[in-house]
Amino acid sequence: MTSRSADRSLVAAATLRVTSPAPRDAWEQALASDPTALVFQAPMWLDCLCAVGRYRDASRLYELPSGRRLVLPMVRLGCRTGPLAIEASFPPSWGMGGVVASGGPRADDLAAVFADLSQRPLMRTSLRPNPLTNASWAEARPRGALTVPRLAHVLDLDGGFAHVWDERFTGSARTAVRKAERAGLTVECDTSGRRTAVFYELFERSLDRWARQQHEPRALARWRGHRRDPPRKLQLIAEHLADRCHLWVAWRGGEPAAAILVLQDANASYTRGAMDKELAGPTRANYLLHQLAIEQACNAGCRHYHMGESGSSAALAQFKTRFGARPVPYADYHIERLPLTTADRHVRTAVKRVVGFRD
């Protein structure tokens, strides 16, 4: 951020009116007027976090001198306050947070938000914004904010499904979908939450497979997976999001082969996937599930189909690009009083080295 923009942000922060927690009516208005908004940034998603029991609503409504209003969905970990408090938008495994605003967040908006957050006496404030808004976040970032580079893939749905199918899906993706259609799969889209147990069954099979691939002890992989996504979390998501939560399941011969969880409103987000590789691999079930989810998102008028974090996995990135999703570099931002992010990275690296973990 330049010295001139930093000066502007400090002036804006000094004249900001901040309300926390953010009033729900103002939040809903900001969400509805933001073309990049995700279900993750909706009040009902924050309610899911709080229902798990570890988090408290710390959302913030910003009212600028110009009359512009911004909302930052955010939670506080536990009941700690003051210099021991940790807040995040959002915590790991809880999707994208960041500001929602009319027309989408601007760099000047975010500079004022950064200035406000930097002045608060918290141990750490973490932000994982919508990847499509990262240019504004990067421009507004103050020098003291730590960044952690990330990579996501996002599919543009402009032109409708026929155009996406013809022009953005690769030939190999279309071939895989046609193979899946001939494989005798039965597909359902559950918006009631009754198939969460089926998803979790496939999820546990996936944990075992990932453990083998990553050379990770099975018990450790299961512990991490259950801690990150316990059954109750999936049930709460289904309850709170209702028809915005689409759980797609492919069956073969009465057995679940693959499932994906897609959150859909103005934009769609593929947020979780699991499969029985012996059933899903030969049938290309995952291709069919994504094709149907993308088609439904197009028909509902969604602008984008987010395919989530890709990290450094070339295979995962290749799978997503076959649907026409493009790589979108973005970053996490941390404002810290202690070097918690660096310490966490060192601990994780050491543990991986001890167990021989392969990313």
C-alpha cells in the first residue's frame, strides 16, 4: 500500500462507524448487492460456526463517511477477549470470508478495514477472502500484515451451460461425463440433509485412502479429518443452509460411489468431496456429479462455480481445469501480535518430516 493510500485509510478508519456484531438486515443488504458474494459470507453460515460451540459472532458493519456500508463476517474463538483474543474470517476448514459490499469490495474500502483491524489489541486477526476479490485485498494490504499465498480454481458461468459445456469443458471432461452416463449410475441431489450419513461414510473411506497416499498414520489422518469435519458439522450446515446446501450423491448398484457438497446462492461453491475409488474411478462418477452441479448453477443464474483450494497438487488442478476452471492466486492475511502463523508452519513441517508425510 502506498503512503498516500495508507494516509487515506487512516483518515477513513478514524471516521468509520463500526457496529459489532453486524446487524443482520444491513448484512443481508450488503450480501445481496455484492456480485461476488458466496454462501460462506452469509449470516446463516456464521450461525453454523457458532452452533458448533467454539466460536462467537464477531462480525463488523463498517459505515464510511460517504455512506457506503461494508460487512466483514468474522468469528471469535472461544470467550477470550482483549490481547488474548483470536478472530478470523474464517477459521481453517470453514471456507472464505472477507468483506461484502455493494458492487463488491474496493481497495479503498479494504484499506479502511485493514486500518481498523490493525488498531485492535487482539492476538491475531486472520482473513481468507474470496479469491476473486484478491486484487483489491492485495492493493490495500498494510506492510504489517502477513500474507500466506494460496491457489484456488474458479469456473466462469457466463453464457449459460450450453456455452460452458461446448467452450470451457475440455474434450476429456465431456468424454468422462458421457462414460459416467453409460455406467448405470443413479444420481440424486439432496437438500434435506438426510444423506449426510452417506457422505460421511464416503468421507471416512477417503480419509483412509488419503492416509495411504500421503504416508500418514491412519489414526492421525482420521483424527485430523474428524476434528476438521465432524458429523455434527455437516448436519448443522444442512440444517442452517436448507436449500442452499446441495449434496450430490452418485450410486452404483445400490452402493454410494461418490458425493460432492455444493453451496449455492448467487454463486456456487464446491466445498467437499468424497468417494469410494473402486466404484467411482472406473465410472467417472465425479465428472458426472460436477457436470450436473455446474448445470444446475447455470440454470439458477449463478455467476461462478468455485472449485475450492487447489494448493500445490498438480493432479487436483488438472481435474479442475478440465471443467474450464481457471487458477486464481490469492492469499490469507494475518495481523498478529505474536508470530503464531510462522510457529504453526514450523510445527506442521516438523510433524510431517517425522511421519514421512507426502503432500
